Amino acid sequence: MFTLNPNTMILRNRNELKSLFKNNSKLSQDHFAALIESMLNKREDKFYGVWKAGQSYRKGDVVIYQGALWEMTADGEICGKPSEPPSKDNHNWKSLIIPVDDDDWEVIATEGVMWAKVFDKIGIGIGRYAGEAGESERPEARLDIRKQRQGRLLIFPEDAKQTQFTLLHYESTTEKSYLVTGLSLEEVNWLTDAAKGFVFRKGRVLTEEAEATEVEPTDGQVLMVIKPKRIQGGKELATLGLNVEDPIAMLEITDGHRGKLLFTPDEKCDPALSIVNLDPKCEQNYIAIGVGKDEAALVSDAPDGFVFRQGGEYGEYCHEKNINQGDLLAVIRQHPEQSRPQVGIGTGYPQARLDIKDDEQSQVQILPEQVGGEQPSNAEAVSVITILNAIATTQPNYFTSGLGNQVAGWVTNAKKGFVFRQGGAAIDANQHRLDQGQTNLVIRENGYIGMGTETPFSNLDIVNKNNSGKFLFNLDQKVNPALGILNLRPDTKNNYFTVGADNNHAILVTDSQYGFQFKFGEDFGTNNSEVDINQGFTLLSIRPDGKDNDRDRPAIVSIRPEGKGRLGIGRQPMDYELDVRGMTRNLTIYQDTNSNQIGNTKPLTKVLDKIKLLQPITFQWNSSTGFQNAGEQIGLLADAVDDVFPQVVKTASDGTRAVAYQNLVPVLVQGLKELITERDQTRQELQTLQNEFAVYQQQIEARLQQLADRIERC
């Protein structure tokens, strides 16, 4: 059998095929094969010519419709319907050719120019990343350029609020990154989610234009990097690196060989600025300045610490660029042999923790270094402060303050020892003199201290200028320690107030006529209120109970079971053991009515008629009480209660009356009992009436029945 080999079959044109059927030619199998091969086979060649309704089409078939080519993209086989011809809205068909003679394009063939006049969008390329679904193939920007499996460019994306273009890069269906650039009237925005942020590089110099197509974005030297950094809480901040690809701080600047600057290094919790010397001779010495929650700090590992100098004039001999010039002002360093700091002012070689020196006059040393570097024993005092005068002489005077485990003190070789004086008010040459002014404090050889007096009576003796009062702190004159305040004003009886303690009690004692008063004073600084006891208003008054000449009267207040006295809060206690002007609050009040404390008890009876005479009222306190804003109250008029139950009313010496409301509770209890008794009697009488009514009712019913029977017989 003849087998057609399509690889060797020669296609014939129409004239050649026509000649086979002329002049009574005898046709062979090869002739018919050539005829078939030269003709178009719709099924095999997938080209059906003009689209027709009712024609079956398979995936990949191409038709012509309205002057354009369309490819069938649906899976399986479909039948063309008149209502569903090929179009951009029919998802079964895809357009293959865009005609240039429509209204969307302008063509100048003679000039080789064509541009789009579209009113919507242009898309170049299809798809996003292989296997990615859910995204429309329709352009999503004025210009949407896509390269499958690599990336995408969008110019004027849909819904963009700014003049914007967007770049997308794909590594896989899940690994993507973007770059968005936007421009508005206020700002230019660059936005990306790339892990390493923005990198700016200096590319190599090109000799040929064609070399530009070979340059990769990652070629060249890194000049600047803006890299995101995630901080606690999920927020991201920028890190900036100049001449470094991976900055290790919020800002890292380096030239690679002289030094680098770090602002807020990554490993630091607190903000810091660090400068590192990269010179190999310096072993990368650094200085760091930072601030934390509680402190600000400067840190360096330079062997000679920190040096502060007064530099030369700006612009003169490049002083502003040279740190090794100028006059020495101060030094902060670590001890050359010990792990402790030293500060020198006026000296580059401090001999103390703080060493302030004037070569001509004096020197001040705080925590001086010990001779030989040895620390004293625990029993010895460590020099804390040393002040030297006339240091240029062979025997300078000194004043030293020291502290040890067993000894603390001030030491001096000055001839007159220690003096505390109040100098003159004028600021003149005298403010530098120690031998002027009024002596305010005396420390005697026996340890007594006098303030306002040069002859202290006790351990601490304070007297005012007018000698009208005295403050004594005593530890020696009596067995128990005490603090006494004396009123020595002339033409008045001297009195005292003493606070002390013995083995069992803390005690307050006074011989003042009216005992103790606790006051609320005026604001601090108002009319010297902080030192004036004759102002403010009384909060609590504790007065003696008895006559002034009664020397055996009990204590004013004693927090003891057997104590007596009167206590007033907001007023003077005159007629009550506890007199409070205002409102009180407590959980429970108990009235002590034990049988062993009361006598002459009698039943309380017939109170209902008296209760009827009481007239409960509502009222408000007036302004004289100070509680006019306390709102509406409920109570009884004391005068009216006194007429009915005088036992619960007390009349004070000033004529005011007060009601013991809790004592009316027994009255109400008795009244309730009387009401219960009357109720029980009423119930009994009602029951008797109900029983009698039942008997009468039975009798009437029997009588009515008799009458009914008689009427029926008649």
C-alpha cells in the first residue's frame, strides 16, 4: 500500500493541480495524495475560515470574525451560537490580531510611526507567575507589562491616587516583592517590601552604549543602603548605610579605613551614637554617646580616656579638623593601674577621683589616691575630700573629710579649727573670707551643739534671736530622751510641750492651760503659715477635764481602758466627752447597757400616744453648720422630742439641744409591741364575731327552709 510521507510530500499550487485533470490524464495515488496535501483540512489545520453559527469548534481552532482572527480557548468542544460570537467578552475566544485601521491606533506608515489612541489601558504580555490563579488577564493599569515567571510593570495603576508606577518581581507563586513610586504635590513616595530595602550603587564607566544592556542592577560599589528593621511590637524602621551594604545600626557611615559612625547600633537597647577609629594602630578605639531610661552616658576604650580642650579659632590652621590641639581643660580617664575613674580639671594627671588644681593658689581633691596605691584598713577613715591652700608653700593648710567603717570626721591643720558663720549680704571681696560674719553654729568640746547661743544647755540647744522661745533636744539631763519646745515670751506664763519615750510608752506632755489642739493651716507660704501656730481652724481639740487648779485631774487623752478626758473634732468639747462638728461614719455603734452598769430599771409602757405626737420632718443644714451642701436630711425637732421624750434629749450649756436617736429604738420597739397586742385583741374579737355570724346564718337558713316547705304545702 502507498504510504504518504508528509516530510517528503511537495505542495502543489492550483495550476499544477488543474493540469492533472486535463487531456484525459491518468491519475495515480500520488496525484490524489498531492491534491489532499495541498488542500486545507479544517480539523487537522484548525482553521475554519469565517466563523459560523452551528459549527462545532475545538480548543485551538482559529476563525475569522469581523475582520479579526480568534482562537478558541475553551476545553472540550463547543457549538457556535448566534448569541455568542467571538468577542473580548466571550471567555471561550481569544483575539489574535489587533487591526491597525480602527479608532484605537494612529499609523503614519511613511514615517514608520504608530501610537495608541486608546481611552483605557494597554497590556503587554499575559499571566503572572506560572500556576498563580485568581488574577484577571485584563490590564490593570494604563500600561501593564508582564513577563511570566519574572515580573510586571504597571504605569498609572487602577485606583492610584498619585502619579504612580509599580514594579513587581516574582520568585515563585508565594515569593514576591514590589516597588511603588508615587508623586503628589506634597511629596515623592518610594515603597517596597524587599527584605533588604533600597540599595544605591556606583556602576562602572561604560565605553560602549551596548555595554549598558549587560549591566546588572547588583553590579558596582554600594554607596547607600536604606534597609528595613523590625523592632519590638512588629513595627519596622529604616536603617541607613553609607558605603556599607549591611548596616548594623540605624545609621552607619564609614570610609572603610579611617573610621565609621554608628547611630543606635542593632545590639543596643538604648539609643547611642558611636565613632570607631579604624586605624590599625588604635586597635579600633571607640567613643559612644547614648541615653537610657535613667541616665545618659559617654563610653570609650581609649587608654587615656576623655580629654576636653579649648581649641584654636575656626578656620585657622584647620583647627576644626584636628583633635590634638588647644589648651587642656579637663581629663576623664581610668586609673592607669586600678579599675576606677579619675577626673582632672586643670591637670592632665589627676591624683584623685576628682582633682581640681590651680598651680598658683589651691587644689581640691575628692577621693584622693592613697600613697603607694594601698587602701587603708577597715578601721581607718578614707579621705573623701581634701582642700589645700597655698600649695606652692612647703606647709600648705588642708581640710580633709574622711569616712571609714569606724571613724568619720573632718580634719584640718588650721589653727582655729571649724567655724560656721553667716556672712554679710553684700557681694564683694568679703565673700571669699572665712573670718567674717555672725557665728550661727557652735560645736562644743563636750559634743553639745548650740544654734543661736554659744552656751548650749543640752545636746542640741536652739534659741531664736529674741530669746522668746527655745528648742531643746536632751539625752543627758534625764533618764529618758525627750524633745522640748519652750514658750518664753515675756509678760506671759512660760509653758512647754515635750515629746519623749520611756521603756513602755511614747508620751506627749504639756502644761498649757487648754491642752492640745490640732489645726488645719493656711497654704504654705501664706503669711508665714508654716511657722505660725495662731492661724487656721481647729480639726481636733483635746482639753483637760477639770479646773485649772486641780493638779490631780486625769490625763487629757490616754489610749488605755481606764483613760478619761474629752475630745472635740471641729469644735471645743464643752458638754460631751466626744463632740464632733460634722458627719461621722462607722460600721456599728454599741451602747453599753450591761446589767452590772445600770440600775433603777422600769418597763417602758404606753408609748403609742406619745409616738403620735412626734412629727418627722425633712430639712437641710444651714450655712452656720458648714454642711449646707449635704442635701436633704430626715429627722425630728429636738424641742418637740423634748416635750414627749425628754430622756433622749440633752441640752448643752449654750442652750442647744441634741437627740439621741438610737435611744428612740426601744420606744419604737415598745410601740410595735403595743400595736401587736392591739392587733391580737382585734383578731380575737373578729373571730368571735365571725363565729356568732355563722350561728345566726345557720338559724336564718333553717328558718327560710321552714317557710319554703310551708309555702310548698299550701
